[in-house]
Amino acid sequence: MFAIFFIVLVVIALASIAIEILMRVRLSVREPRAEKLLWRRHGGDEVAATYEKVFPRTMLPAIRQFALWSIVVTAAALLLVVVLKW
């Protein structure tokens, strides 16, 4: 049971990281040459909000938010399982 929760947690985290990197790369491509590196300094919420403005019909910010809460819920369930088995 622990292994399944842990694998799910890792897969969701990797998907979230990939989405974050994809949004930052796509925003960097749209920026002028002098400002391309600035997206590495911005926070994730700011990147998601800007990405949603630049690409209005995208679902990546919503998927990113879903992945975040899925990680939180899965980690809480994993903690609950560990505490109950102890």
C-alpha cells in the first residue's frame, strides 16, 4: 500500500514539474530576447497567471493546480496510512 501511494506521489510530482517547465519555456519563447531569462525568477503562481493570459484557451495552469492538490491529498493519505499502521 505504501509503495503504491509513494509511486503515485512521485508520478504526480514529476507531471507537475514537467508542466511548470513547459509553461516557463513557452513564455520565454514569446518574450523579447533581453527578457527571456526573467521567467526563471518568477514564482509558479505568477507564471501560471501570465501563461493563462498569454494562452487563454490552455488547460496547463488548471492541470498544474490539480496536480498540486493531488500531491497534497496523496501525501495526507500516505501519512494517514503510516500513522494507522503504526
